[in-house]
Amino acid sequence: MGLNEHEHFIINLLKDNGNKMNYRDIQKACENEFEGVRLFLKSLKEKGYVFFDGVIPGFSSEIELIREEL
């Protein structure tokens, strides 16, 4: 299961920000790049790259990068 360019973008964003960010900050950083941040985060969680509470992140969710290798 490879990663698409949007998933790579999110992983690199998390790496550049100490491996942890609030969902709203990720959404704001991605808004000019692509849409569907929640779905990409859900996919990254299913692939074991990030952790957050629940199935799909809410506005107050903290997203943590737990696997960096691409």
C-alpha cells in the first residue's frame, strides 16, 4: 500500500512540526494544496502512519505521526 502525494504532504508537514499537530492547523496548511484532509488522515491512520482518537479526526483532534518510513 503506497502513499499518494497528498499523504506524503501531510507526513512531511507533521515531521516539520515535531510529529504532532492539531487538525485545524493541518487543514489550514493544506487548504491551498488539496481538499479532503480528513479522508487522507483516515487513510494514513489505517496504514499505521498517524494516530488520533476516533475514526475520522474532529476539529479539536491532535494528530500524531507514529511511523515515518515511507
